[in-house]
Amino acid sequence: MVEAAIFQGLSWNPVTDLRELFTYPFMVNALEAGTIVAVMAGVTGWFMVLRRQTFAGHTLSVIAFPGAAAASLAGVPLAVGYFGFCGLGALALAGIAGSRRSLSAESAAIGSLQALALALGFLFVSLYHGVLNGVDSLLFGTFLGITSGQVAVLLVVATAAVSLVAIAARPLFFASVDAEVARAGGVPVRLLGFGFLLVLGLSVAETSQITGALLVFALLVTPAATAHQLTPRPLLGIALSISLALAVTWLGLALAYFSIYPVGFYITSLSFGVYVLVRGGRALRSRRRATAGLALEAA
Amino acid sequence: MIDPTAVATPAKQEAEARSEPAVAFDSAAVRLGGRTIWSDVSVTVGEADFVAVLGPNGAGKSTLIKVILGLLPLAAGSASVLGRPPGDSKGRIGYLPQRRSFDTGTRIRGVDLVQLGLDGARWGIPLPGAPSRRRDAARVHEVIELVGATGYARQPIGELSGGEQQRLLIAQALVRRPKLLLLDEPLDSLDLSNQAAVAALIRRICEEEQVAVLLVAHDINPILGYLDRVIYLAGGGAIEGSPEDVITSGTLSRLYGAPIEVLRASDGRLVVVGQPEAPFVHGDRHG
């Protein structure tokens, strides 16, 4: 049934095509899961880019891979592996950040953790006798076979995480841009840093289940980085980050449905394309402004 | 010899007797990692005084600020800040830490940074259109106007000059109407004309907002004309008094326990010669 749907292809009638997208329950589940994940990734990603913690975020996503592999090996739901390993990874990263090392020593420690995670993932895959045929979907994502139960778990976790970020929004923003003054003003800067890493771990665990462990960045970093390029206003930036994540997820899922290529590829390429467009547009604008300034000076 | 504590005018003494001092240290000492940074320090900063904290590198100037903020404990003696133990009056102190500048990649508007000074420690999301939100916005607007940053407060702060960033950071420190302003080397990274402009701004704020200012400085000359008093840290101790009384060969020689000479240039600038550490005046000042 699934195969038939995929190979039917586009009818080029937008109404029929849209209607077809919502015909199959697996596709409805995928769209619901994608929507939940995109909102969560848009919010936490915006703060992650602001805090310059994309390397830590990437490491968490690499840690998601052995988590999923270990879950397959143990015969428990993948979500258990994702959430368990990303939670532990967040604790480890918080420990590294809390030890007050220099920035270079910190990134070296995070990098070592990342290598260990990849190696563990590979070990678990080899230990899984026979073929772990989902290994490429663990790494690069899939939208097939998402159950309503999984969607419910995603929704509960995302609601909890987004609510936590909302409650802590202002102190977290303060601690992220101006830690020393925030601390002097009574903001618990270290506690917030630790809490944010945990929320980031949850986001990565959720996003991995759609985009795969290696393409988490497509939803977590690229829309947020694009939003930061578009506006320095915090609320507008978060709204843009969510909207972009939603747009690339919906479009990516639709494209993947009507073609034979994986969803991770589409989501990643779409968000990368938007990022390049925005960067290019900004560069062009600042050059034009500079030329205009020169002309003004000359006149 | 002049007693530096006896220089206050009678009118000023009367004013100080009426109000509680902004900062009062009594025989205070600080130890960091087993080393005594300074000891037996007794200083008083009166209400709405503009006081410079001077001294060579490593004398414990920033340490003094951290003690007032309650971030470092005293090893001996006692301290009171705005009539309470240090750390108990966070909301009434404005603080501007050392060497804070934002690189060009920082995509935050100055106005948001000032706003954080007001509500950055509050949890939850404010309701749009709530009266408190409008009041906050009005105060942010007012304080940005006060420091003269209205023209560029809505640009990303990373794209502004050092002087413009410093004005916005002073606005952030002022936004909660503090009774005490702690500024750690706010003039350090500025060029000369900006140093003079920011010093004049701080003097004006001190008078108009009735706030005591403690300013850590490397070079006394840009602020000399605006100061009420000076706290000079050196040789593990401190001397407090008016600039004319403290920055003298005799007083500084006693403090350092070594011969120090203070020279006055023809334009009124002070040059301290013979300091064991760190030049007092760095670079040449022309034009």
C-alpha cells in the first residue's frame, strides 16, 4: 500500500495532491510528528545558536545514534534509547562545561565524547547479529512507520520542554548574552546552563526520530541560524525560527512522499537553501549600503 | 601630614551624617587562594558620591567590586552596602563588569540589552499589552535617552562602536534606578574624546539620578575634573580621600612603602612615577 502510494507520483493538481497527503494514517502521523518536532527544534535551536552551543548540539545528535542502536539491540522502543542517551549526553556535557576549563579544552573534551559515541554506535550495530536494516534511517531519518503512540510521546516531551524554555525565557536570554551581569543580578546562570543542555538533549532526541541522528542540524541549527540573520529581535526571531522549521518539514515530507528520495535529504537541502539565500541577500544589501555610503561621502 | 579622612567639607559631613553611606568598609580584608589581596581597608562612599578606585594591576580593584556585590566573602573586618550586608541589595546596585564588548556577530539590539537589565531576572512570559510592560518600555526609553543612545539603540549592538556600546551598557546598569553604580574600567577601551564624554555623562548621572558611583580606572586624568573622592589601592592596603590629598608624593609613598613621585603637567594632568607595577598613565596624549 505504501509502495503504491509512493509510486503514484504527483498528479500536478494541488488539491488532489494535498488530499492524497492526508489519505494514509502513516503520512498523517508523519506530518503530526514533524510539526511537533519542528516547533520544539525552532525554539531550542534559536537559544542554542544564541549561546553558540552548536557543537554541543551536534555532539548530542551523534550520541543519539548509539542510543537508537542500543535500543534496537536490547529490543526496547527506539525512543527509550534516544531519550536515555541524549539525557546522559546532556549530563556529560554539563559536567564538561561546569569544570570551568578554557574554551579550547572544553571543545576538545566535547569532541572526544563525540568520537566515543560514534564508536559505541558502530559497536552496537555490529553486535546486532544479522542486518540492522534500519541503520541508515537511524542516521539519516525516515518518516515511515511513525505510530500514533510515538506521536503522543513526542507531543508530551515537546510540550514539557517548550514550557520550560518559556518560563525561563528571559533569565535564559539574559544569561546567554550577558552572563556576568545576569549573575550579579541574581540569575542562576549555571543552573540555567545545565537545564538548557537537558532541554537541548530532549530536542535532539525528538528531532533525530524524524531527520536521523546526523541530519538533526537541518531542523535544529539551520532555521535558527537563518532567523538570527533575519532579525535581532528576540520574539520575532523565535517566531521566524519556528516558521522556517515548520515550512521545511512540511515541504520536505511532501516531497519525500511523492518521490523516491529520503526525507532527511529534502529537509536538509531546503533549510540549507533558505540559509544561503538569506546570507546572500544580507551580503548584497550591506554591500549596496556601503556603496551608497561611499557615494554619499563623495557627494 | 594630611589626614585623608579629614578633608570633607562641613556641609558634606552633615549630608553624610543624615543619610546612610552607599558603601562602608571597616578594617576589611580579602584572601584569595591563600593570598591576602588587601587588609585593614576602611573606606566610606557617601550617597551620590562619584568615587574613583585607582591602583596598579593586581592591587585588588575588581576584587573590591566583587566584595561589594557579595560575590566574594571578607576574611576579616566588616562591610555594609546600602545599609545591608553585601549581596543583600542586588536590585539596588547597577553593575558594569570589566572589558565587555560585543563582537560584530552579536545579533542583539541595544534596547533589548537595556530591557534585560530591568526584567532579565524575572521568570515567565509577560502578557503583551500589560500595563507593567508599557511602564517597562517607558523606563527603557527614558534611560536610553539619558545616556544619549536613542539614535542607535535599535541596531544590533555588535555593529556599534566601543563608546556607543559603553553608553548602552551604562543605561542597562541604570535602568532599575540603583542607588549605587559599580563601573569596572568603563573607559578602558575608549578613545580620548569618548573617555571625556563618558566621564562627563557619569558625573551628570551621579547628580541627576542621585546615585553613588564607584568607578575603577586605570588612568585618573580623564575623570579628574569630575571626581568627588578617590580610593587608592596599593601595597595590600587602601587610602581614601579627595584626589588632591591622595594623589601626592607623600601619601602614595606611604601607601606603597616606597618612594613615589607625583608630577603635575602644565595642563593639569597627573603622572605617577616610580610605581613598582604597571604604568599609571599609558600612551601619549596629543590633541
